[in-house]
Amino acid sequence: MGNFQTKKDCFFIYLDEKNILPKDYNSNEFESKGFYERALIQDFPIRGKTVYLGIRRRRWRNKIDRSIDIKSDYSFITEGSKLTVELSDFLKDTARNPRRYDK
């Protein structure tokens, strides 16, 4: 696999969150105020190369009480998670099985 330090044989994909306020918040009360620091997440490899996603979450601040900040919930991303070899092989095999669509 790739080397993160030298960025050799790695793909780096940088994503910025859209300027859309998270659900359950009123756009009249909050305003977009830039981004939090970029989070770097290792994702599933592409063509044998390591993939890193650099994600910047948008910062939202309350217009009246400027000490209140909110951000989108990315709790579905587990720190340092990777697929096991067995799960990876299973997923590759299911993608190659054309009969799975015949049902």
C-alpha cells in the first residue's frame, strides 16, 4: 500500500461540506462561519492505492449568542477503521457474481 508520509502511491481526496445548515436548526438563527480543521480519514483502496479523504466540516454560529457553535454529525465514521481482508474479499466476490441480479 501507499506511504502516507511521502504521499507515494496514495490518493488524497479533499471535500468541503456544502453550505447547508444541519436539520433541526433554523437558518434565521445561525450563519455559516468558515470551517473546522480538516479531518483525514483512510478509506477503501482504489486500484491498490491507499485513499485518504480530507473532510472539512462547516462551522455554524448562532447570530445572537456567538458562543454557540454547531456542526454536522459525522459519528458514522469510526476512528482508524479499515475493512478486514475477509470482508474485502467477500465484497469483491459479490460484485463479480452476475447471478445476484437475477432474483
